[in-house]
Amino acid sequence: MAKLDLELIRHALETARNHGLRQIRVAQDDDEFEAILGEPVEAQTDFVDPGTTSEVSTPQGPIEGVVRAPVVGYLRRLEGSPEPGGRIEAGKPVATIAALGLQNDLVSSVSGEWLEWLVEWDAPVEYGQPIGRIRESA
């Protein structure tokens, strides 16, 4: 029975941390190592008041935002991924991004209404790429 290479595991863990990945799995022959690292990566959300053009403003109504990919990979649907017009809750995954065989939850940092998906399912996404639009609400 082969033993997993400790340097390979260290490299996989370091790579996962450097790229914001949450879970890794290393397999060699019949041996396997799997780890979950910390909390889910929150998607970056940019909010703007659609009624203003200035950089800094006081919002007058509902705020719309863009959810951005926290990692490079492929956008995958989750059971319960919101449809346009559906409600999302802060801290809940809305989709997942698959990268190097790992699944990284795309988590909204705010609650509100999901307005639209900007990327097709199973399409490749880049770090920071807009994935969807939301309207923040309490």
C-alpha cells in the first residue's frame, strides 16, 4: 500500500489557501486525503445607488449590487440556486464554482432579491467577474 506524499499534501494545502479554496482532496493509489479549510469564501458584492452618478452617495431606496466570483473556475448550479425574482439570504450559498475538482460555495454577503444571472451555468468564470445582480433588502 502506497503512502501519500507529505510534500504533495503541504503543496495542495498551501495552493488552496493562496487561491481562497475551501476544500481539497488528494488521492494517490488507494490512499486519499481530504480537508475543509475555514469558512466559505464570501463573494465580493459591489453596491451602487442606481439613481446617482457620484462615487459617494447616500442611498435613497433599494440598493442594487453585483456578486463577483471569488475564485477562477466553472459556475455550477446548487439545489436551491435562486431564479430571477427569488429571495436570497446573507451567508447562504447561491451557487458553486468548481476549480481543480474542488467546489467553492458562492455566498451572498447580503439578503435581498436575486435580479439576474450574468453567466450561464457550467461556463468558465474569472476571479472578480460579475456573476449576478441582486437588490438588497432587510
